[in-house]
Amino acid sequence: MPAPAAPALVRPASVPTSLGNWAALACLAAFCMLPVLLAEIPAMVDYPNHLARMSILARAGTTLEHPLYQVVWAPYANLAMDMIVPPVARWIGVEAATKAFYLASQALIIGGAATLAAAAGGSALAASVIACLLLYATPFAFGFVNFEFALGLALFALASWIWLADHRLRLRLAVHAIAVVALYFAHLFALGIYGFAIGMIELWRLKQEAPPLRRTAILFLGMAVPAIAVAALAGVGGGAIGGAGTSWSAGAKLFWLGILNGWSREVSLALTLLLAIPLCLTFTRGRLRLVGPGPWLAAGFALLFLALPFRLFDTAFVDGRILVAALLILPAFAAAHFPRAQTARIFGAVLVLACLANAGFAIVVQLGYRAEYRALIAAIERIPSGSRLLPAGLGAEEDPPADLLDYPMYHAATLAVHTRDAFVPTLFTSPGKQPLRPHPSVQHLKLLEGAAIPWDLLQAYAGGAVPPDDLGYVRNWTRDFDYLLLVNPRGGALRSPLLEPVASGARFALYRVGPEAR
């Protein structure tokens, strides 16, 4: 029996959707995706680490497989790029395949936002422009590509849930089950966001319609069963969300005032102010409002953002991922009414200007890092294949750093895994999260969480100090590692009998661990 019709959602009629508008949107989207095309390796903190992992997976089982890492597959969550990129890389190369995956993730975000808005009765054009603005939001600019890809899928899955509201419940739950499985393997947080969103929508419908109890029970049971099944699969397969580290603070919430740009808090705050003024004016005057389940979703996401910690089970930026998801979902449930067309055009122009400014700054960052990554790769090419490379810093770096432009260097040492078959202790190989393990010969040198270690600690350990258990990988670093990469030295070259300079750049210095150290 067909499900009862969903309560009507208001379609904002103030935004024109002519062919010219869509052509302009295509040009805007192309410009916003241009930064990725301008760089061989996008300047994002996690991207070099992902690229190195893709290099290992693409060569697994061939004569060129990596000598210091092993592939161990299991039904883990968060495997979107791990399953998609390696087969493609065997045809077009690892760097091209990884970048193609990232571009596909951006396309999914824009297309998913537009599709969700169309399903909910909102403005697909406006939702697409907002998605373009968010392409370099903090979680995406940090290189959380699996999350970005999966969140795009979640937007499409949410659109299908709304579109199928008037169809047979059996069909709706079947599509939902497929979405749950796909999102589980793509990224667990995106699955949680999808489940939370459809839960809020159905609670709103329940209040509006008061459907028969039997149908309501079947609906919510059908929603829950696939999630329970994948949770059981994760348990059997040894999947894990993360470690034991969890932290919440009110101050951390203020960090997300700068969510619009992941390389500059100043640019983010300027864009936020540029958009906040017209948004507040239109909301307070009733020109822009949330309709249908929009207020429920907004309240739910707001409470979730406030309740979730900054770091959950050693997975960082959790609350920020919720915020960017809310910013992508809520425009689908917004209705705008401007008495004068000129006002709507001004509002749209401000939004487009913010998109262009954000993407323009991303272009500057990518072009600036392109030369630095090239210099680093040229330096790494001078080390023998199969070397052990230790990343270090001049001090205890904050995560994220005060200057976000330093962040893309945090995992740059892992490029040596890709180009020289090196071992780097900071490569992502966490049990239950990634399908990689260090070779038994270097297993004791693995760092489960973290990045570059401070140089003063390395000096102390070289002098006989005993490191804590979580830093046991550097207990005998002068014997176990062949090279040291100092990241973000800020002109502070190391002068030590333990090290011999090899090469340097503006954001790195490469040293060989000298004979005196051995």
C-alpha cells in the first residue's frame, strides 16, 4: 500500500532557474574546482598521507609492491578511496587517480546539494552555490577526502529518502539499506549524518501526520536494521572508530567561526562577516526562513554540534564535520521571498563573490605549495630506496597550528613512501581503520597517532633519556632511522653532530642521520 504523501514543502520562487543561470553555475563550479587542477599534489594536511597509502595499495600483489608495508583487508568502515582509487591507479597512475577521486568528491558535494534541494522543494541553484562556497571549508581543505566523498553520497541518499516518501515503504527501505551499506564502507561519520537527518525528518512527519502505529513501527525498525547489521559487521571485522582520546571545550567551538576556509582563519572570518550581515537581515525580516522539517533539522544539528567534542576517540574535528554537513543540508529546506528582484540579485551576487574569493585564495595556496612540494620531492629523490625517514619539528606543534598555512607540511614526509619506498612512522596504518600494516621488521617504529616529533625530545633521547611508551618508536632513533625531515623550520636549521644536511626548502630541511649518531 502506498505511503501517505509527505507534508508539502515550500519552493522558493525568487531565484530564477533559467538556462543562463545554470551555465553561470557551471562556470562557477569549474572555477571553484580549479585549485585542485593547478597542483600536482593538493596542499592539504592529510592528502600526502592518503596518496602514499594509495601508492602501496595500487602496487599490492605485483612485483613492485612496497617492501616495508603489508596490505590487510577487512570489512572496515571509511574505505571509499581505498577501494576505488587503486584499481583506477593501475590505469592512469596513482597521483592522477587520487586527484580524480578528490575532484569526484567535490562534484558529489555540489551535485548532492542540488539534488537534495530539488527533492525537498528548495532551490537547487542556490544550494549548489552554497556547496561551491564550502568546497574549501575546514574539513575538506584539511584533506578528509573519504569524508567529503561519503558526505556527497549521503546528500544523494537523503534526497532519495525524501523523493521516495510517497512510494511503497518496501522500496523506500530497500534503497535505504543500500545507502547504509554504501555509506558504511565510504565513511562512518557520513553514515551517522545521514541517519540523524532522516531521523529528524521522520520525527517531524510523525508530528505532522500521526500515521498508524504499525506503519511507524515498521518504518523505524526498517531504518534501524541496516545500521545494526553494519555495526555487527564492523565488530566481526575488527573495525574501529579511533583510539581513546576525547576532548570537548567551549573554546574549541569558537574555532569553527572560521570554517569557510581551511588555510586562513582571517579569510574565513572575513567571508563569514560578509555573509552573516545579509543573512541576519533577511531572516529577521522574514525574507528567508526554514520550512518543512528545516527547523527540526537546524535545531537537531545545533544541539549535536554543541554536544559533540572537538576530538572523539582520537578522531579530530568531529563537531566541524557536523557543522559543514548542516550547512549543506539546510539550504534544501529554505524558502526565500524578496519583494524586489534587485534585492535577490544583490543577495546572490554577495554569495557568488564569497565563492570566488574563497576559491581564489585556494588557488594562491596551491600555487605557493606547488613549488615547495616539488622541491621536497626532489630532495627525497636523493635518499636510497627503502630508507627509514623520521619527521621532526623545532617545537611542540599545535594541531591544528596557529598558522593554518603550515598545516599541509605535517604529513609531507609520507611522500617518501610513494616516491622512494621509504618507511615513515606517521603513515596512516591504524588497526581497524586502514588496510595497511608495517612490515614486521619496522612494526616497532610505528606511531599510531601524531605527526612530527620535537627536535629537543630527539636530542634528549639520543643522550640517553627514556621516552614514554607512546613515543617508544624514537627510543633508538639514531640507529633505527636513516634520514630526518625537519618540517616548517622557519629558518632554524639544525646544527648537530647527529645530522648531515642533504637539502632544504622554505618549509623543510632534509638530513641524513650521520655516522657519529650510529
